[in-house]
Amino acid sequence: MKLLYGKPIADEILSRLQSDIFKSAKKPGLAVILVGNNEASKIYVALKEKAAAEIGMNFFLHRVAENVSEKEVTDLIEKLNRNDSVHGIIVQLPLPAGFDTEKIISSIDPEKDADGFHVQNIADFMGGNGKIFPVFPQAILYLIESSGEEFKNKKAIVIANSDEFGKVMVSALEQKSISAEYIISSEIQRNLGKIGVADIVVSAVGSPGLIKSEMLKEGAIIIDGGITKIDSKIVGDVDFSSTEAKSGYISPVPGGVGPLTIACLLENTYLAFRRSIS
């Protein structure tokens, strides 16, 4: 299989954003709230901070102790909602146990929801009139497009952990004229026939080795959005080594969806900035 790397696409997006920001007198700002001390979250936030600095975007990191109240977090979000220097806001997930993730995300001003997770933005997006494209599905679509294959009449299957993600990803694919449906990962054995005829397979489960080569159609486009750390190694949902002899395309883990999600996040922040000054 041919590899679909995310970094070259991400670099193109970031280069364009850097050029646009350089020409602007005012700079876009991204605020990130990091609750607790999750080591993986700290790494992800550092990568976002580094990318923002490289393109000239202001980055405001708010570290919050794990033992704070939910109200303290939502009060901070309300302050950022009112801050004209902040155009994008994200709360780094996952949150520590005891926090109501949906409530906290819903307290972000939909106009500043850089991840595209707010319930209003998801509803608008699935209705076909959203201003904010959810970051993870956007990164996946960029990778699919990088294959250079024609989308028309393609069939896609999404393997998800939740109905929410499945529905959003299906909507994203259908907006590109790709026929799509999703299955929950626990039902994968009952749906092997659907997977085996799919032109595009998107998996975002976090279950190493979930997808085997023999389950896939020759020539298929496989986007592996699953990330699991085993010892010091990062792996995806696809049994990667078994796919090498197959024709088609596959995104590696790491190096596939990951770099693109950061670029898409900064792109959403920049677009929110442009809307705020237009």
C-alpha cells in the first residue's frame, strides 16, 4: 500500500497560514485550557504551542489543577469568550474523572470553538451549513483527498467507538459526495462484509490490530485514526505490517492523522479570527 503522510499536507496549511498572518496587523489568538497532569495531554499541548509559534499565532496556555471545581473551569472559559485577543478556544481532552465534558465544551462561545466540538456547531455542520469544520474529520478528509483518487461513487465505512463520532464522520464524507455509513467497533464481526467491499475505511477506535489485511478490499483507502501507546511505541487500529502487500493507500500511525489535526485546529482559529474582523 502507498502511504498517506499527514505532515506534507499539514506543512502546506501551516505555510499558508503563516503567510496570511504575517500580512495581518492584528494576530489571531488560540487559548488552550489544560486541566490536570495527563502526560499525553501535555505533549499534545506542547505540539500545538510550537506550531502556533512557528506561524505567528498568539498562544495562551491556561494550566488548571485537577482538583479545581467545574465552575472555575467554566468561569475561565467565560473570561476567554469575552477576550477580544482570543479567537479560538479548546479544552484539552480527556478531562480528569468527575468533569462533565459536554457541559464544559458547551460553555465555549460557538464562534470560538476551534475544535468544532460544540453541540451547536456539530448540529450546524451535520445540517450542511456549519461555519466550523470539526478538526478530526477535516484531517481525515485531507488525507483521503491526498490519495488523488476520484470520490464519486465511492463507498466508505467508518468504524467508531461512539454514535456521535460515527454520525459526524459520515456527514463529513457525504458532504464530499462519498456514500458512507458507520458501525460501532463492538459490531465489527457482524459487518465484515461491509468492510470488505468499502472503497474507503476510516477507523478511529484505539484498538491495536482491530483491522486485519484480509478484511480489506484491494485498492481501498485506509485512514487509521486510532492511537494507542504500547510501551514506548504508538500504534493504530490497523495491523499495519499485514497490509504491505495489498494495493491501495493507508495512513501510518504515527505520521498520518496526528500532524494534520494540529494544522486544522490552527486553520479553524485563523478562520474564526477572519470572521471576527470582517
